[in-house]
Amino acid sequence: MADEARQSGGRAYIGSFTSAGGRGVVAAAVDRTTGALTVTGASDAVADPSFLVAAPGGDLLYAAGETEEGTVAAFDVTGPAPRLLGAPTPVGGAHPTHLALAHGHVLTANYGSGSVSALPLAPDGAPKPAARVLRHRGGGPHPDRQAGPHAHQVVPAPGGRWLLAVDLGTDSVHVCALDPSTGEPTPHGETALRPGSGPRHLAFHPSASHVYVLAELAPTLTVCRWNPATGTLAPVAETAVLPMEPDTEAVSHPSGIVASPDGRFLWAAVRGDDTIAVLALDDTRERPRPVATVPCGGHWPRDLALHPEGRRLYVANERSGDVTWFDIDPATGVPSRAGAIEATAASCVAFA
């Protein structure tokens, strides 16, 4: 089944909130020609698996259980439906919203407790108890959302030497050194962004020279230069995500961001405004220019993902309960809606 899916266009996995009626982890085959998703099976063995990442090779999938006692679980995905590999493992933090793999560990961003956890992986790929939990400190000016730290995303830098953790509560990006022998993160530095912006997710430029940090509490994007030798971020510019100011009565909370493989475009999902924002990059990589917005195909786009071939975007629309896919115009970067499937309380899409 997995080999057939790869020949046709690979496998996609949809995370969803079981507490809101979602099916948990949903597996689907991807049609290489049309991009269409065909569901092959699902598992609700983990509560609220809101973010997923596939292991290299595509036989294992990891899920973050976004609950008060946050968990990580591994699934065998060699069959049509995901199969839980051992019991979910507590991460030592609350409400993990993101995870990544590096140096034989699964790393989680724990939004509720404002921390980052590192869990070593057993030989069969199952997560072991957390070997290290790094707790962030501080807060921001927003009275409701920034009373304390809220780690929202963890991203290994290209090369595997560093880990970047985006913290919405502290208006900053934390940089950790990753020990190649132990796989554990060690605090290295912290880059402050504009107070009250509420950074949520980031994306590296394909050249790894720049990082684009998307804010949730304001529809803005911060451009940072990245120095892989010293593990430092240097903010150089901030720009609006949307081509024009949103309606002052509308909610505009950006969520996910991805960069095109050729480094010419950025795409950001914007909740409330319910659009995909398209930004063009020039040769400096430091002046993103909003060029278009496209309806996301539903309501409250929690996340978006680029198919590995780089020709399509997939958007998880949480509140309308669907995953919509878009063909990308290679000249303009503008997506056009190509199809959708029902996916109750969808939270993310991952590919293997």
C-alpha cells in the first residue's frame, strides 16, 4: 500500500482534534496527477493529535497530542490505516502544538507550559520519556495571550546543528544547540521581536540564509538573517502579510507559513480573513512583497503544507472541517483551488 501510494504521489496524513469530532490521524493517498486525496484509514488512538511529522523513509509517523498532559505517539503507517506503536508518551509539558525530528529525538513545542521537550527514540522508533525539558521565561504586552511563555513551533535549522523555537508569549525566537552525540538541546540564545506581535511559526529560505517569522497577534512577517556559524538571528525588516489593511472588525490571525523550493515565494495562511497570502521575494530575500490573497477554501485555516514536489499547497481548515488543495502557478506563485475533502476539525497536513 505504501509503495503504491508513493508511486502515485505519496501519502498524506491529516491531524485533527478528536475533542471536536475529528477522526484523529487520517491517512490518505495522493494522486500524482491531480493532487486529490483519497482516505485509506484513520486512528483515534491519541487524543487531539494536532501536529504530525513523518520520519525519513515514510514508515513511521509522529503525532503531538495537544492535551493538558501533552503526549507524543508513534504510528506505523505501512498499512492503509495508522497503527499506534506503543502507548503515547508524556512530554513533560502541556498542550504541545508542534514537533520535529533531529538526532534520534522527537522535539516538541509545548504551548501551554511554554517549554521545549526532547524525547529520545527507541530502536523501533517509539518515543521514550523526555530526557530534557527547557522552560522559557517571560511574557509580552498582550493581556490575555502573553501572560507567560507559549512555545508554538520547533524547527531544526538546515545542517542539524541548531534548533529554533518560536514563542508567541515572549515575542521571541529561542535558539538551542543540538548535541550531535546525545541529540539533546542546550539553550544558546534568544532573539527579541516586536513586542505584542506574537510570533507563531517560521520558515527557512531554501538557501538557509534567511528566516521568515510569521506573527499571530498581528498579520505581519519579520525577516531575519540567519548565521549558521554562530547560531544567531538578526531581524532586518517587518512587513504586512496582507496586501492591504484587513477590516478592523475582522479577525486576522496568521497561522502557518511555507517557502517555495526555488525561494521566490512565501505562502501564509490567515485565519479569520480565511485566505492564503502570497508574498514575492526579490534577490535580496529581505523585502517580501504581498502580491495576492486567495480564499482558503474553508474557514479558519490552521495550517498549510507544501507537497514535496512543490506544485501544490494543502490547507487544513479547522472550523469548516476540510482539507483543500491548490495548484500553484509557477510564474506568479498564486494558488488556484483544485479540490477538497471533508476532514472534521482538521489541524495540519503532513507528507511522507
